[in-house]
Amino acid sequence: MPLTHFPHGVSSFGQTLYGGDAPTMGKVYHVRKTTDANYDSWYGQMQHKHYDGTYAVQTSIENALAVADDFDTIWVYPGQWKPTATLAITQDSLRLLAVQTGPNKAFTRTEIRQYGNVACAIISINDAHNVEVAGFRLTPAVVTAGVLTSYDAIAVAQTASVYGAYIHDNYFYNAVTPTWSPSAIKLGVEDSFNADSIVIDNNYFLAGGSHGASAFNYTIEYRNGTFGIVSNNTFICYGNTTDSITLYVSDEGTDTVERLSILDNRFFAFEAGTILTIDTGNTTDGHVWIDGNHFVGQTADANCFDYQTDNSGLNYLGTLVIDS
């Protein structure tokens, strides 16, 4: 049975990739290490020419992206992948998926790594809609020579608007420095490009953002992203000052109304202290729905998020309900 036609999609321990049992929308590419055991035999079975003259088996993720069109799927096999530049996704409905995909940080060995490699973002998504990214360990580049420069793991809508991206089941692994780490996900540009209806679900975020440095970075940074959902994620929050911000939601521009939903996440303040876990900035009350989240290690309610009666559901600090 061909790899892409399992009756219930490609799954791991019963977890089905959404849409896995749907018809293949476009071409399918496979990216695998040539050093894998029995690669030659596998290659002989999998390699074929698509209708546009491109080949199904590619030697790198960037090569696969270079030949992929709208609606195509790129399957990445386990191994450490070190792109020579940012993996720029501009194709609509492109699926960039690890063959082994599990919840949170399950299956960590399909890694896309810029740490110690190239000082740039790992993945960018611009002018592309319905993009899906799932199953990777993403290890972003960090500060060099003492210069505070942010190289995000995934940068969305930085040069053109994006609608409907789905980022799930990834392990955002920040190589922690004493004062800061890069942002895991950055969305939109103030008063400009909109990251609209983005779903960030079931990921594991290790560190990221500012750890008390004067230059602000955040684990997730919403600069302009309406109707998004951040749900079911696990955040390991480093830092112990109010400069240590995990999730930043901005409405500082003239035409930004976020209407973001932050639902059913877990936030562990690893170093405790006065960390500010969710900063809703200057957002209008009621525009950021915060519900079902669980915070552990924060000093007080105010270190979890800015409580507002018209946007806060049932959230917990430890075993106590956040109500102030």
C-alpha cells in the first residue's frame, strides 16, 4: 500500500493527521537522508517523475520547497536537517510534515536546526494560505558576538498577509542563553500584514523570549493576528522578571484588533519570580479570550495575565482560580 494512501492517514500511536484520509491535493515529495539504512532499496521504490517533470524524492527540504506548488505535500523523514537559508513557504495549502508526528514533543528526531548553522529564521510563511507545519523539532539560531538579534523559529506574515496557517505538534527547542532566547513564533506586522485565523495547537515550547534582557523577545509574539487560536500547548517559561514574557499580544497600532483566543494551555514558570506570562499589551478589554489555562510557578495572579471580567474564563494558578 503506498505511503500516502493509508486508510486513516499517516498516524503515530493512533493519532491521525488531520486530512490524512482526504484525497491528495497535489504532488507528494519525500525528503530522506541518503545515509539511512536500506536507502537505495527505498529510493528504488519511491522515486518517480511527477507530471510536471519534478521528482518525488528530494535530498533536502529546500530542494523540495523549490519545486513544490500550491496544494503539494512535503514529507520529511527523521534526521537533523540544516538548511542553508530560511525555508520560505509562499505556496497556498502547502503541507510541510514530519513522517513521524506525535503530540507536543513526541518524536524529537526530525529536527530543523539553525542553531550553530545559519543566522536566520528557520521557516517563513508569507502570502500563503492554509499552510500546515507539523511534527518537527525546531531549533532556532541564537545571539552571536553579544548582539541581540532575533531569529525566529517560524515567522508568519512578515512581508505579506497570511490566512489559515495550522502549526501543530512541534517541539520548539530554544538553546537557552543566560539572558534571552529567540522567539518561537512571530505573527504579523503592526498596522500592516495580518496573520489571520492562525491556529497554534498542541506544541511544546521550551524557553524562548526575553529572560530579563532589555531587548524584548517573546515565545509567541502577536503583532497583528486577528481571530487566531493558541490552544493545548505546553510552555516552559524561563526568566524571573516582568521583562520575561511568554505570550505577547499587541494592539498598539491604529487598526489592530486581535480577537485572539488563548485556550487550554499549560504554563510552567521554571524560575518563578515576577515573570509576566501573558501580556495583552494595550488590547481592548474583551478582545482576547483567555480560558481554561493552567499556570504553575508564577508568584501571583498578575504574573499570569491581566485579569478582565469580560474576557477571562476559568483559569488556574496552581490549584486556585484566577479571579483578580
